[in-house]
Amino acid sequence: MRKAFELFLQKGYKAVTVQDICRACDITKTTFYYHLRSKEEIILTMYDPIVQNLTAYMPNILQADRYWEQLMALFETLMKESVKYGIDLQKQLFIANLNQDHGSFDFREELTRIAVTLIEKAQKAGQIRNQSPALALYRASAYAFLGYELTWSMKGDAFAGFRQIRRAMEQIYDAAPELRLAPVESVK
């Protein structure tokens, strides 16, 4: 899997063949197909290591002074990890799931638990003023995040990324004014 992702990042998903993956791993096609149905199956697992790796980032995320900042660091870490895989793989993941839902974008229990806990703590601390159920808020923000990922995969580097996601989160959660990003100067 790791070798395949390296090849996808180097050459692009469509340019990499199953034979290329087999050569890089020093395996036969029979061995490849014993473990996987297709190279598409490899990208369908893309989010699993991202979510699993969050545990490695948790000490850094939890260093933020406020629960709101911890929640934003969680989303920012997810964005940074997704960006590492590149636009090409992100597009392929969307395409694969549009053709048939493979569950790649389903909620992950561990991530949901962490986010809901942070949201509840931020609500109690007055950092999040929207008092809707924490799970409902998390789901709304996760869908917004997914929309921004889709936009990024379509627009590429022209997309402003996390700053726009953060602004959306501020609206969804009704973050306390002192926790919001400074307003952007309007062009006159």
C-alpha cells in the first residue's frame, strides 16, 4: 500500500499500473490480486491511516490553550494530512465513491469521539456559543469540511484551504468573537 501511494504521488494515479506496483513491491500479479481486487481498492483506504495518525498528533493538538483551538487544530491536521496525498488521489477517491459508495467518507468512531468531546468542552467554556448537540455540530462541520475538500480537489492551489474552512467552522459553531480570525479587509 505504501509503495503504491508513493508511485501514485510520483507518476499520477492513472499512469501507475498494477504491474508497476508489483515491480516496486517485488511481487507477482497473482500475489497482488490475492490481497486486493484492484488498484482502486488502494485509494479507498486513504483516510484510514490519516485518522489513525491523528493519535500521533494528539499531544500537539491538545497543547492549544483553548478547546476551540484544539478542535480547529484537529480539522487543520486532517486537512494537512489529506493534502499530503495530493489532488490527483483526492479526485480519484471522490470518483470511486461517486461511482459506488465504498464508505471512504463515513464517520470514523475514534475521530467522532475526540471531536464531540472537544465540542462539549468548548460549549461549557463558552468558546462555542451554538448549544446544539455536539454530535450534530460535528456532523455539520464534517460535511462542510468534505465540501471544502471537494472544492480543493477541483480547484487545486487556487483554493485558500484551511482559512476558508475555519471561517465556515466559526459560523457553524458560532465561535466566541475573540476566537475568530480577524476579518479580511474588503477591497474598495
